[in-house]
Amino acid sequence: YGDLEVNAVSTPGCASSTTRGVCMGGENGTTYTNKIQYFNFSSTGNAADFGDMTITGGLGASHSNNTRGLAGGLGASVIGSAGYGNNTKAFFAGGSTNGSWSAYTNRIDTVTIATTGNATDYADLSQAVNQGAGFGSTTAGLYVGGKNPSESLTAQMQTNNLANGATGTDFGNLTVARRQGIGADNSIRVDKLQDLLK
């Protein structure tokens, strides 16, 4: 199909519309990049430079509607969170705080996509976890897999209501405990496309 403009980038934040995909930041070897790269779905070809993020980072979460893409948790404050949401709000769930993988959190932050401003505390997952995958519909968010404070991989799927701020509840289990997955969703189905580590 093509290549990214910045080679060997892992853990970027990714967003898309119906016509374009965007990769924000990520790790390039032993350093992080602030590059934003884009590519069009309608034709093959390499990604091109879109611009730069205000910070250099990776290991973050992302979400988009058809107009705007957001990346969060790319700095030292939060790493390993998962992004999901709907066309109105983006949610950033779980992860580890203070740049330390051992400082697990169950916090869910939210922002309104159409306006600028800092994220606010919205709700909590049912358990603290990092490195999971996120999915969203118009009404619910789903946090899948990851690693828990006992340093074990989890197969748990947690769901939370995107309208009322209630604490997450158990949704079911994956067939295998996994972390660092990549997710895709539409209004009907979610798919965990890739697991970097099992």
C-alpha cells in the first residue's frame, strides 16, 4: 500500500475520517517523534507530512470523529492508556501515571471533540489496567485486555456508559489474555486486530 514518512514508528496515536488516516507521534528506534503523518484511503502511496504535535511522545491513546482526531497520554504523565468514544466525546482510559509502568490507574478522562480544553475526570474502569485496546459505540465504551497491577495479562473486557459517568462493569472475557492490542470498530462490531505481545 505504501510506507510511513517516518520509518519504524511504533506506538503512535492513530485517527481517521472516511477519507484519510493520520498517525501522530510514536517511537522511532530509541527516541520519540512529534511528526504527524497522513495518507489517503482512495489511492496507494506513501504517507506525507501533515505537521507536528506540540510535544514529542508515544505510547498514548487516540480517538477521532469524521472531523477531528485527538491523541492523549503521549507525555510523561500518562502512558499505556486506551482511547475510544463517539462523534461528540473522546475518552482516555486506564494506563500508568507519572511515566512509570508500575503506577496503574483505572481513571477515565474525557474531552469534548469540538472544543479545545483540558480533559476532565469522567469515571473509572472496574479495575486498574494498562496497555489494553479501546472501542466505542454511540452509547458505550469497551476496554479490552491489558496488564493488571499483579503484572499479569488479563482477558477481561470492561464496559462503561458514555452518557452517565458510571464506573465500568465486566463485559466478558477474551479467548486469551493479551496486551498492546490494536482495535477497530463500527456501529455493529469490534475487532481486536493485532496483539504485539501475548
